[in-house]
Amino acid sequence: MADNREQVQYGDERVDRGGGGETHQTAGGERPSLTTQQGVVVGDDQNTLRVGERGPALLEDFHFREKLFHFDHERIPERIVHARGYGAHGYFETFESLADITRADVFQRAGERTPVFVRFSTVVGNKGSFDLARDVRGFATKFYTREGNWDLVGNNIPVFFIQDPIKFPDLVHAVKQEPDRGFPQAQSAHDNFWDFASLSPETTHMLLWVMSDRAIPRSFRFMEGFGVHTFRFVNAEGRSTFVKFHWKPKLGMQSVVWNEAVKINGADPDFHRRDLWDAISAGEFPEWELGLQLFDEAFADAFDFDVLDPTKIIPEEVLPVRRVGRLVLDRMPENFFADTEQVAFCTQNVVPGIDFSNDPLLQGRNFSYLDTQLKRLGSPNFTQIPVNAPKVEVRNFQQDGHMAMRNPRGRINYEPNSWGGPREDPARGYVSYAAEEAGAKRRLRAESFADHYSQARQFYLSQTAVERRHIAGGFTFELSKCEEPRIRLRMLAGLRNVHEELAQAVADGLGLAELPDRLPAAREPRTDLPESPALSILANGPESFSGRKLGVLVTDGADAGLLAALREEAERRRVNIELVAPTVGGVTAGDGSRVEADQKIDGAPSVLYDAVVILADGEGGAMLADLPPARDFVNDAFAHCKFIAHTDGAAPLFAAVGLAEKADGGFLALDNGSSAAELLDACARLRYWDREASLV
């Protein structure tokens, strides 16, 4: 390409402008570098990003979009909507330098800590909805790097419902409240959603994940996070490496069962919020490791599916996850509204060394998020709110607008100018990867996106028998809420493309005499994909009971020595323990000491705990047998397959609810101090799943 640079003089400054941007020197020395509102240095402020020299402009040009967006909204009152969320501050610590694959400053120095803010959220419900809805969970991280803000805006599920962003309004309209009646709220179990899903086969893979236990996590601390899309790393030499982002929880994965989720929502609709608050307040800082799947064009071309399709994953057994850093949340916001409500994430917020792929859904998100933040926060100056402001100096000529806290000083509010101020910096600034693009402009879906069922089948077969039952139960419950039988039948016709076992289990649950004909598939599903154990929660459980909560139901006469042993062992293993009693005032232990309770029995059902203990003498057990909340406490613990530890005095309570003859390997008798250690060893399994088959 010809060198079309020209030399221009602005006062005392000589500028080489053209082909590769510009450099600038002044009599007084170098000028500061021009930045975006996110603090990212601008490499070229003269040309928009486009396909080829004369091709169309690209939506992913975040600098152009931000610049024009701000200009469009400089005048008051011109204003251009994951609602329920909870967030925390912390830091990201890099394990090793990744300078060979990315120039992103956050990955250059081993051991360096970068401030972050993380927001978890549900998708479907309104701000006042409950925490344990069956739903995708947002997992969005804002990195305040030395080169500006990088937002990794992900979910706890690595795929999405749709392949093209033009369908996003339809998806959200379908899953939200039906417009004529304004319900249901915070759930997808209604006709509109399943009508859309059954008519959109591309949703199938995501539906398997959402009907699985992944969609009802026990805690934010016990769930994975994913960047969903394929991104690019670009190193200092301009070499590109494709990357998929994973967050791996240090405490392992854990979910609840559906009946338990429903009861938690009744007992404590703020369950996830309270859990995160309590953990950080107690110094039990949640932690995740950042994992990367790194690959090149050759791998992408050879992979069974299109890496740009957001409804597909790359199994970890095919491409291992490389762990490169850790995320620690160690501080709650001082004000919920100021940080958690006002934080604004945008997928387009990237820093030099991180770039986009042509994933169409990612391209659409880059376009949409900026508009969304303006609608929500009311001004293009939302980047000046402290939680959104980068930690580096911001220098540009954007001005005015509603709530402007920072305006250019002096007479200069444009560039180029001959007075001074910042200029773009080609050496340090953001440069998009020079991918070659060609082809006719058309509205179409790539043929490589046409397989909607093979990975859904792979996900199903990668689950344990327990998890498969839960998936079938999820579909059965949701479809049973559809008033139109034809919607159920159409959905079942599609599920036959995933697996006959799944379709039959759902049909049996709905009481259908026979299955409908299989839905014709755009591409015949593959049945040869190997199972991926990494996709199972139960196959990748925690190594210990650490970070979990033990509920101890106590009565007068409880063994004080045994209680002390439980508390000591729980503290040693970093297990949270709560005492539940008939009254919040507590009980008198067997040695005459007074023991205060943390909770009253009717306000602390067993669904709030990961395992339970009943410490009672004979009289105490008889008293509990007469208390309906105590009977519910053990009944629910049994039905939810939790470990139940007890002293002999609990016998009357078990007899009253018919559990005396149902005791199984999940019941643990406590008779001495050593039993506390044995109990917490057993509880590391989290559930006694062998019980579940007998409950169906």
C-alpha cells in the first residue's frame, strides 16, 4: 500500500498524519496521549474502522461510537434497561506474564493486583424479584487496569439462546411477563417463552443448561463464570490468538434442587445477596481462578463447530483451560445504589491487547450496551460516576451533557488544534487487529451455525444420572405451566433430536400417551461426540465442606460438649455454623450453661443450610416432635438429600415424621467428640444422592 502520510504544522507542533496515524512533538516536549472515556489511549482519531479501504464501517469501532454517542447527547435534557444484581469490590492477581500472547497490561507482570468490581445478577426478574429463580446468572467483571477499563461481561453458562443479535428483543419479550397480564415474573414457565423456544431450535443447547442445576446455584461463590464469546488476544507484534474466558470457583460448584429453591425463595428471597454479604463480612473472601482456552486459526478451522457461534462451546477435554490468575472479592460497597446499581458494563470496553472476533452476537452487544447505559443512567457522562470511572487520567474533548463533572479547561474543545492538549498516540494507543474481511453484504445465517442439537446431546450425556433426572424434571415443570398443548408437543418434538431418553422422561412427566414425531433438523444431529465430564456439577464437586453452612437444631438438655466439639471443628475447617432453637433466646444445655440461638426454628428452615444436626435429649426430641416447623426441618432435609446428623434424643422427632424406618447412609449418629470430624468429612459430598431415586 502506498505511503500517503502528509506533514502538517499546527503552531509549534509538527504532525505526520495519514497511513498509520500520527506522531507529534512540540517545542515544550511530548503532549499527553488522547484517551477514550474509559481511559484507553486512542491510536487514530481521524479514521473510522471499516472493511477494506472503501468498505462499510464496523459497529465494533468503540472509539467512534463513544465519541459520536457523547456528542449526540451533549445537550440537556436529551436522553436517549440484568435488573436484580449484587456486587462487590476486589482484585485480580496475575499468576504469570502473558506478554507472548497479549499486550494487555493487566497480564504483563506476575503477582500484580488490579482493582475490580464484580456484579452478579439474574436476567428475567425485576429488581424486586427473588434470588433463587431458575435463570441464567450474570457474572460481569470490571477491571480497572493501568490502560483503562476492561469489562468482561459474562454469565454462569457458557452459551446463549440465540446466534444473531437481531433476535434479542424477541427473546427478552418472550421470556418476560406476558404483556396483557403482567405475569409471570422472574420465571420462564409460561406459554410465550416456550412458544418462542419451540419455534427457535438454536435455543436448544442453552435450554439444556437452563433446565439443569446450573440455573439454580446455591451461592454466587459456588458457580462458574464464562465470557461466552470468542475474543482475541493481540500481542505487541500484532499476532492474534483466539481466547475464551472461564471463571473457576475455588470452593467448587454447588446447586440446589428445585423444591429447595422454591422454599428458599419463601424463607429468604435475598438468599444469594445475604450469602455474599455474610461471607465477605466474615473474612471468607470468595475466590475464582481465571482460565483461558487459547487457540489459533488452524484449530478454529479444524474444530467440529464454528467458534463464532455463541450457542457452542469448546469442551475442556478438547482444549484444556489454562489458569492464569485469581479473582478475590474482599469488600462490599459502602452504598448499594452508588456502586451496584450505577455500575455500567459494556462489552465494547476493552484495552490494547484484547480485541473482538466476528461472533455476531458479540458484535450486536457492542452496539447495544452503550444505548442501554444511557437509558438507565440518563447521561453520556455515566463514566464519571466513581464506580465506572477508570483509575487512570482521562483526557479528551468530550464536553457538557447531563451531570457533567469534568469538562475541557480553557478554550480548546476540539482536535486537531494548534493550541495544545492531548493527541492520539499510535505507539501506545488501541489498534484493532487487522483481520482481512471480504464478501457480499447480505442478511444470512452461516451454514456452519446450522447444527442446533449435537452439543445439547453432548451436554445431556455428560451429566450424572442424578443431573439427567433434574434436567427432565426442569423441562417437565416448565412445560406443565404452558396452557397450549401444541407448544408442549412442539418442544418435545425438538427434544427428540437431543435424546430419546430425555424426550420420553418429559413426556412421561407430562402424562402424554405418546411422543410427537421428531422435529426435522436443519442439520442431522451427531451422535458421536464424546462425553465431557467437565460439564457436570456433581462430577466436579468441592474437595471439602469449607465455605458451607451447618444448621444445628438444639433443645434444652443438648450435649454441651458435643456442641463445643462441633463448633471447634467447624471453625477449624472454615465451615459456618448456626444454632436454631425453639426460641431465639436459646436453650439451657445439659451442663446447665445457657446457649444463645442464632435463629428461631420457624424462621430458619433447613433449606437455608447445606447439612443439619439435631442435638436434643429425650425430652427435647419429644418437644420437637410436637412443633410443625421442626417436623418440616427434618422432612425437607431428608427430601433434599442432605446429611442429617443427630443424637439419640432425636428419635421421637424422626418417629413423628416417619423417618425412623427410612434412615440411610445420609444419617449420622453423634455420640462423641470425634464424630464432629466424621460428620464434616461426610458432608464434603454435600448430598446423599443415593436417597433421591427412592423419593421419585
